[in-house]
Amino acid sequence: MRKLFFLFVSLFLLIGCTQAPEVAKKSAFKKLLLWEATKGDSHIYLFGTMHSAHPLFQKIPPKLAKAIDVSDAVYTEVDMGLMGQVSMVKMMMRNDGKRLGEVLPKKLYTQLESYILTRNPRFSLKQFDSFKTWSLLSLLVSLDEMVKYPDNKPFDDIVFAFADSRNKEVGGIEQVEEQAKLFEGFSEEEQISMVRETLQSLQKEPELQEVLYRVYIAGDQQKMLKFVDRMMMATVKSKKLQKRLEQTFLYERNQKMATRIDALVQKNPTKRYLFAFGAMHFLDKRSVLEYLKQMGYSIQAVE
């Protein structure tokens, strides 16, 4: 969900590149999380993205560009067009008549305000007082990148914009409202707990995200799984809550994503799709890949 806050800032400050993304002459990626799946005469591509605006992800790797060029349609998690962005921002706004200053414990509010000001003096927590508690998670994990790379876009947007510039059909496999409601299935107390522990983790190990990006571009799936588990344990202390988060944001969505992919393919068997979702949706057990295999797809990595 990190892209939500990037999109808000782009609209709020009216920043962001309008030029079509470029293909990298020499890719930083050692190995792409890119697969080709076939079922009968149908061929599709699946690509694991990273929800980050880091400079590593501002150009399209050549192999991914080739897969997009031979595809007819490219679908990200949600539609990353203008209206999709506006919908995302709208879903982040509170509708209960309360303010963050009223909902958050005073000590946590002060800690958050201090952290935000030290990372970026242009922002204040008061600017986001009408936002839902869960949206603070997006703010916290995105803040450093917004300061360092204010004109960059998240990798998901880069992929979406590149496909659009190639006149491909573009869209999302999920609705913005679906993603937002996942967070709203957690109580206000649980959301506050996640915000508190995420803040503590970022203060204790601010370099964790950079390390994750290096593991990602190396294409080492096992290291990614171990590293994400470590990050989860650092930001969510409750084992019970960890399991609920995994079930809600990964496993249930993975099955739904795979079902929707198959429905699109069955409806348009000769159309070649590329689906680009967060990398974790394609890794380990109960991944999108595993569910597609159960539906009869043959899947192999694109080397």
C-alpha cells in the first residue's frame, strides 16, 4: 500500500514526471522476478514489482520491456491512471468525523510529528490530520524516498506508464476500494499498534529497506522471503496479528488475483497479458503462481 502515499504527494504538490519511462541500457537487475505461464494456446507474463520510488526502479529493465512489447495488455494491482490515483487518495480520508490528533495516543502523535519533521521539514503530521490511521503506514515507509527522490515514481507506476506509452491496454486486477477495505478490517487499536511498531522499527533500523531493494534486484527469492519475515517481525510484534496480516494481504488476495487472471484469460484466450504485482504475491506457498498451477497453467521463469 505504499503507493497510496506517493500518489497523494504527487497530487498534493503537483509534482511528478509526465514523460514516458525509458528502457535501461544496462539493467541494475541481476535477475528479474519474471515468469511466463501457458495454458492451452494462452500465454501470459507475471512480474514481481517493488512498491518503491528508488532510483534503481526508474527505468524499465530490457527483458521486462520486451515482455510488455509482445503483450496486448498490462495489469497492475490497481489501475494507476489519474482516476485511480484520485480514488486512492479519497479512500485514505477519514469519514468518521474524527481527526488523527483525537484518535492517536498523545505520546505516539508527538513521536510521529517529531519523526516526520526530522525526515522532512516540509511536512507536518497536522497536514494529514484528516487521514485514516492506516494511511500513516504509507507515510512512514515512504517518507525517506520522498525526501531523497521527490520527482520519482513508484515502480508500479513506471511499469503502468511504460505500457500505456506503448499503447497497451492497461488496468488493475483489483479495485482501490478493495485494497483500502483490507486495512479497515483491522480495529483502530490494531492500526495504532502497527503504526507504533513500524515507527520504532524505522528508528531502530533505518537501512532495512535499502537492503531489501538489493536483495530484490539480485532476484534471490529465498533471501527475499527471509528478509520480509524479518521486517514483519520487527514491525508487528503480535504473532496472531502477523498471521492475520499474511492471510488478509497475501494468501486471500493471491487466490483472488489468480482467479481473476484465469477469468480474463478464459474470456480472451488469444490475448497476451502481463500482470505486475508486488513481488511477495509470487513467492513461496499459496502464491499467485501456485494457485495458477492448480488451475492448469504451466509456469517457467524467464531467464
